[in-house]
Amino acid sequence: MLIGYGYNNFPYAYDFFKSAVPGDYLPNRVAHNIYLQTFVELGMFGGLLLLLIVWLHWRILNRMVCRSNDGIALEAAFRGILVSSFTLGTLYCKYFWFVFVLIILLVNIKRGEFI
């Protein structure tokens, strides 16, 4: 599906496409995986865009940590939030995107562009 099911519509897509599972009585279940949720809601383009954003931030942070030891704790937080997002629905939470903002802030401080 290239265009997706729509922003914040994963529960409705789940209800529409799920098979009859015995004991599954909870309607409008949330996705417990942000990567699956992004690909369902925003389609192939949105899912690949999220993966591109994650990869670019990973590359920036990795280069900074390899050159100096600045940002080691931030790298641990970034890895932790990415791994925990496989089992938590953190896509619309502030703390998921806050780690990405901290990476850009630290890079700008190290470059001397942040005043």
C-alpha cells in the first residue's frame, strides 16, 4: 500500500483487516510498534521517510561520538528509544522526538552555530 490508511488510523485499519482471532474482543487496538504503525498509516513513503530520518540522525551521532567522546549518553538514549519503539507506541509522544532534537542541538553546539 503506497499511500497508507491515514494519519492516526491504525486502530481502524487493524479492525478492518484483522482475521477472527478467538478471544480478541478489544476494538481499536493500538500498534505496539512505531515502524509498523508508520508504514500502515503513512504508507511506503511515510515509512521510508521515518527510516531515513532515523538513519541520518544515527549517522550524525555516530560520527560525532567517533571523533570525540561527546554524546555517548545521547547515543545510548537514542539506541534505547529506537529499540523500545519496537514494543511501545511512542510515535506521537514527546520523548521519542525529543531525542532527535537533542542530537541536532548537540551537533550545532559542537559546530559553534548555536547561540
